Amino acid sequence: MKSKDNILAIASGKGGVGKTWVSTTISHIFANSGRKALLFDGDIGLANVDVQLGLSPAVDLSDVFTGKATLAQAVTHYDEGNFDIIAGRSGSGSLANLSVDKINSLSRELDALAKTYDLVLLDLGAGIEQQVQAMAQLASRCLIVITDEPTSLTDAYAFIKILRMQNQDADIQIIVNMAENQREGLKTFGAIKNACESFLKFSPRLAGIVRRDPKVKEAIRSQTPILLKNSKSMAAADIAALAVKLMAR
Ligand SMILES: Nc1ncnc2c1ncn2[C@@H]1O[C@H](COP(=O)(O)OP(=O)(O)O)[C@@H](O)[C@H]1O
Ligand SMILES: [Mg+2]
């Protein structure tokens, strides 16, 4: 299924690399620039988006899957950030447990909902399963978050390989997160770029480098977005620069 080109997926393969934090922060930056943004928590069974933002949505994706709500009814407005979210629910299972039918109908509903937004961000969660890939295919751009850990690189490579097998023209860009500095970040990008060029004959673009910054953990711990808690931090500056590039396209 092909959509309007305002759906952006955030993926990684490996968990714990900062996808949810990157997704919430990019949504926030888009909202601050006057765009109507929706953040979809695709890490359904871990429900990290609402936790990072300190929200307790009355309706979430598990209500959609049990037929109690439509996807549009599962939208919660996040007042402080002025963007919308569709939350998962902890313990409700993962995308990988959903049937192909469920994924297809979810994709159709999401695609229709996307037409009412300037930007829809899909925080895809970890894993390289078919269901995660199907959601990724809904997006016109896929941002892969990596760190310098070898497992992050191998899992990201596996994700990219499968994504490319399904769509040779997929727009795949890399975010290096938790980089010690710009130079180290470029080295990490070089590693994934080389692997893609050697084995997949394709060169991913660099979306941006975000430095490791204790202010990120501090903001997450207080369940407050970094742009409200530590707006002058290194990580906030890095991700703002990255988001400006994303908006330019
Ligand atoms: N740029 C960063 N600098 C420092 N710590 C970070 C950064 N990005 C993410 N983290 C840390 O990584 C943890 C995992 O982030 P999260 O967004 O939940 O990852 P994922 O969604 O990929 O599992 C966060 O709790 C935070 O402490
Ligand atoms: Mg997450």
C-alpha cells in the first residue's frame, strides 16, 4: 500500500537505541513549527510513548484491536506538546502477534487518518518481523536509528536488507544516536553505509547525528519532553537540526 508522503517511520531492529525519544521529540518540533503531527506508538505491547510523555490515555490501540474504538477514536491530544498520539498498551502483545488481516486494516485506517495531518510518525519498536516491515512500508521515508554498538549495526543492517527486498526504492535514512561526538557519529554512519554499499549495492543517506547527553535521561525520567525540560541541551540542538532537514523535504 502506498500513502501520501507524510508518513515517516522510525525503526532500528534493536531496542533501546532511542527510537521513542527521537519520535516524540521530532513530533514535538514539527508541532512547534505549526504543523499538525500524529505520533503512532507501534511498539504496541511496550507502550513507551505515553510513558515518556507522562500521559494516561483513556483509549489506546488495544481498544482498536478489540473493536471498542476506531483508530481515529484512539487519538489523544498531548496538550503540552500540542501534538496527537495513538498510544499502545503495556503488556498487550507486540505488532508481531497481530494477524496479517489486522495489520492490513490497521494500515488502511492509518493511511486514511494520515490525510488529516501534516506529519504522521510511526515509532515502530524493535524487531524485524513481517508485521513491523509491513508498517514500515506504509511510510514514504524510513529513519533507522543506530548507535555504535555492534548489535545495533547488525540489527539495523538486517532491517534495511528486508526493507529493500520489499521495496528497492525505499527512502532509507540513518540517524546515529548517542554519539560521543560528531566524528564518532560519522564513523558509525560509515560502518552501516559501507555494509549497505558492499552487500546491498545501495547507499543510505545520513539524516543526522545526535550526541549522547545525560539531559535525555533526565527528561525521560521526569516524563517531560526535552524541549520543555532541557531545551538548550546538546541532544535537543542536534535533533532540532535533524528535524529542520526533514521538514525541508
Ligand atoms: N541522545 C541520547 N543521549 C543519552 N541517552 C539517550 C539518548 N537517546 C536515548 N537515550 C537513552 O536511551 C534510553 C532508551 O530510549 P528509547 O527512546 O526508549 O529507546 P527505544 O525506543 O529505541 O527502545 C532512554 O531511556 C534514554 O535514557
Ligand atoms: Mg521505544
